[in-house]
Amino acid sequence: VTRAASIISTLLHPMMVAPITFGLLIYTGSSIPENPHLTFFIAFFFSTLLAIATVIYLKKQGIVSDVDVSIREQRVQPLVYGTIYCGVGFLLLKYLNASPLVQGLMFCYAINTAIVWFITREWKISIHAIGLSGPLVALWLHGFHYPIIMGITLVLICVSRVILKAHTPAQVTVGSGLGMCLAYLELTILFL
């Protein structure tokens, strides 16, 4: 069971979910942008690649103990960097006139990462749950209406994080709810 939970946790890791979600938003639908590859590269670079490189660097420097940054107190610095990276990514996507959902998702990553950064100072909320639930909302708004599959993936990541003792049921539940609510409000009010 623990092995399955670990595999699910890796497959549905926020750094895996972000590029897949951006890819689906950019390369599917009725309005594929003029420069889809550049748009995807910017989204991938600022939402994922820089974050991974930063965590690896911080681990080599001894600032974080593992690549999952599992110790709550060690999460603040990577979250601050993540907020900045996604903020810059959003500005570049806006400059490139990327689709509203692509801009909006990067905006969500920036704002929601900042919110998680503040919450994390006091409580270890599930970044895996937030990192899946927000993108699921963006995909739903894009036209991917698969509630059973989406619901199952969200339950799988939440249960996996609890089985791995990375989070409590409350931390994954709040992470899921917060991710969905924030993404829905930010995307529908500010971008759609």
C-alpha cells in the first residue's frame, strides 16, 4: 500500500501536474495560440523547471533536507521563490497575450503559492492537494468535464499523502478545498 501511495504521490506531484495542465490548456481547444511552443516553454520554465532547480540547489546547500521539502519550516524559502517565479511567468504570458486560462493558471500559481507560503508558517497544508485541485478547476473551465476521473485523482493524491504520513486528513482536505475555491474565484472573476 505504501509503495502504491508513493507512486501516486510522485505521478500526481505538483511539478508533474503543472506542465501537463499547461500543455492541455495550450495545445487543445478551439484557440491554439500563434506561438504555442514558446507559450508552453515559458509556462513550464517558470512553473516547474525553476522550482525544481531551486529545490535541488537548496538541498545541495543543506537548506532543505529532501526534494519534497517535507519539513514545514523548510518550505517557506522555496515557496517564496516559487511565488516570484510564477509572478514573472504570469507577466511574460500576459505580454505574449497567452490565452486567458493560461495566464490565469500562472496567476493562480503565483497567488496561491504566496497564500500557501503564509499558511505554511503556521501549519503544513498539502501542496500536493492544492497543486492538483487548482489545475483540475482550470481544466474543467477549459472544457475537460470528467468529474469521476478528476474526483478519483484528487482522492488518490489525498489518500496517498495521508498513507505516506506526509499529511493529516485535515491538511489534504483543506488543501483540496482551498485549491479549488481559489482557482475558481481567481479564474472566473479575473480572467474569464
